[in-house]
Amino acid sequence: MKELKGTEKQIAWANKIVEDNMEILKREVSEFKERETRENCSYKILTDKIEKAIVEIEKSEYTAAWWIEHRGLATAYLQKIKR
């Protein structure tokens, strides 16, 4: 991910937010892959969408303020794709 722009406090807070959001998304991919094995079914469409979101976050150029304002991004995104 590109270096965030903002005040020192904003950047520290935003980095934690990004880290938390990435952890949520990666954990969800892992859980879907475990379910595939356990349930003998495919969640490839969902895991592909989540992995695409991870890549987009990694190459994003958002500011620290943007991340602070959108700190629930991962949860909102997962709710949307699970519908």
C-alpha cells in the first residue's frame, strides 16, 4: 500500500484501520476455503471477490482521513457480497 498522507496521528490510526480491514478480509477468505473442503462445495466466486478487494486496498492511494471515515469498509463490503 502507498504511504498514507495526513497528520502523524491520522496516519497511525489509519494504518491500524487498514491492518484491521485486511485481517478481516483475509480471515474471511481462509474461512471460505476451509468451508469448501469441509462441505465439498465451491465459494470461488466469493473468495475471488474478496481477494480482488484485498488487491485493490493494497494498491490504493487513499488518504489517512479517507480510511478513518471509512473504517468499516471490510464489514460493509462482506455484507454486500454475501447477499
